[in-house]
Amino acid sequence: MVRRVVSASTIGTALEWYDFMLFGTASALVLNKVVFDPSDPTAGTLASFATFAVGFFARPIGGLVFGHLGDRFGRRLVLMITLTMMAVSSTLIGLIPSYESIGIWAAVLLVVLRIVQGLGAGAEYAGGSLMAAEHAPTNRRGLFAAIPPTGNAMGVILATVVFTPFTWLPEEAFHSWGWRVPFLLSIALLPVGLYVRRRVDETPAFKKVAADDARERVPFVALMRTHPKQVVLSILASVGPNVATYVPSVYALTYITDDVGQAAWIGTVGVLLANVVKLATLPLSGYLSDLLGRRTVFISGAVLCALMSFPFFWMLDTGIAVVIWLALLILLTLSNDLMLGAQATLLAEQFNSKVRFTGVAFSREVSAALSGGTLPFLAAALTGATEGTWAISLVMLGMSVVSIAAAAFMTEGSGRRIS
């Protein structure tokens, strides 16, 4: 059952993050030219990244709503609902008319669908890892909980493999129909995700809470009453993984093409390579967290993120493909995965079973909204205002330090029962 749960959570997460990361890639490469006014490229890029951020601000709401449902009615039901939301909204994004066809209404439709995406994504990561953590044996909880996040990497790989060939089309074809095809494929993947998730059982921790009739009437109220410190620390610690995810995987794609002057495929191939390696580094990080402790592994990744704040852009500025790919591997894979692999269990171990889904989803997604969703927009604005990357590098450094400090004060749960 543990293997089945881990497999189902991983596959479902991959399909959901295929949808979510398609939007990130399209935001960097095409939406600013098609859905927004193409006559002002800078304004279009900022508007595109702002729409990308909108999905992140919807994620805490999704975490709150679906966390409530997950703690009240079960983890499995929620994960089937969120999968459907993501697939349908992504398919509809592929059908949005261009700015030239309907003007500003194209942007309005995009924002609405991005909000729906964000609501679904707000519970996906927490739910997938939580299912694995609550099914896993105590001495291997870090390893098993770190496997579903590889679904994020699989989703990015799938999105990149599908999206990249369309970037090779002539510009007119890519802008008119090429970018839409990967979004339209989302609906074809939905039955696969629903099938694998129907085959998993509910977690023992939730079953015990339900059997004891101990479910909280309003889990969020109970969470804030019983775990306020854990919520704050979890939000602050989760800043680091957002820095190491969305600067290299979203903003760097625009920076490589617009500022460094390299072809778009260099960035997308680099992100693809980084995510292929994640398939090994994420489980390895979870395994190390079982041996060395969650906080030790997490903090080591945050320290590496801080150390890469300035060198990351220096390496991109070389314009050499191999050096660019190495920069992406260090920040997006090595640094990020040390944090993410440990975070999968670290957050779950901060909360009891009655409010765990709400606690993990809400705290992680508040951090994603405040840091991850705004970083590409902030990076583009700061780079344009300062004519360099030193300002965004300072921001990355400061956010990494915040993450290190918060993780140092969190409860170490390795070796303890989760229920």
C-alpha cells in the first residue's frame, strides 16, 4: 500500500505540475506577446509575470479551502478534485483568443483561469507528500515523503519536452497556435491521474482521527489556536525553496533571452536537465533527512542558495550554454532539492493529524504567494530599474537567510511517530 500511495501521489503530482509549469514557461516566452498588448514588450513581460503571480496568491486560499476538506473528509478526495481543476483550467488557457482578437478580455480570461489553477495547486504538493508521510514507516518517512515531489520534476520535464519543439516553429506559427497545443493536451492526461488516485487508500492517521470522532469542525481555527508558532516558522522556512525554484525556472528563461541574448532553447534545455537530475536528488535528500535530520539537510540547501545569489547571474552572463546549465543545476537542483526533500516531512511533522493538511498546505502556500509568485515580477522590475542583477541577488540572499533562521527553530521530527 505504501508503494501504491507513493506511486499514485507522484504520478498525480506530475500531471498537475505539468499544467502549472506550462504556464510558467509560457509566461516567460509567449504570453507577453499574445495575450497582452504586443506594442509594449516591457509592459507585456511585467503583466505576464504579474499574471503568473496571481496563481500564487490564489494558492493559500486553495490550501485553506482544500486543507479544510482534507482534514474533514480525507486526503484522497481532495487530490482528485484538485487534479480535475488543474486539467480543465489548463485546457481552457489553450483556447483563449489573442489580444488582437478580443483586446483586454484575453488578459481577463487568463487571470480567471490562472486563479483556478492556483486554487488547485494550493493543495496538491501538501496532499501528495502528506499521503506518503502518513502511510510511511517512521524510519523511512523522509524518503517516502520526498518521492511525490519528484512529480514536480516529472511535470516540468513533461511540460518542457512537449513545449520545447513548438518553440522551434517559425515565430508566427508559434505565437498563433504552437504554444496552445501543450495546454490542450492537459485534458487527455486527466483520466490517467484520476485512475491512479482512485486506487489508493486513505491514510491511517486520518482514519484514526475519523474513527475517534476527533475531527475539528473548523481546522484552520484549531490550527491557529494550537500551532501558531509552527505556522509562522513553516511560512518563513518555505521562502528558501521558492527562491531556488522560481528564479532559475521562470525568471532566468526571460533573462537568458532578453538580457544575455541567447536562444530560448538554452534556458528550456537547462531547466529540463536540472529536472531530470531531480529524480535522483529529491529522494536522496529525503533519505539523508532520515539519517541526519530534517533541519540539517534543509539548512544546508538554504546555505547553498545564499552562496549562489550572486554567482548564479554571473554564470548566466557568460552566455556559454554549459555554464548556464551548470548554474541551473546548482541552484534549481542541488540547493533546491536539499530543501524540498527535507521540507516534505519537516512541515508535516510540525502539526498533529487533526490539522496537518491545513497546516502544511496553508503555511507552504502563503510562503509561495509572498515569495515564489512575486519573484519573477520583482526580478524583472529590479533588473530593469538598476540595469543589473545585484539588487535581485541581494533579495535572494536575504530571503535565504530568513529561511535558514526559521528552520533552525523548527521541531526536529525524524525518528518520531507522526500520529
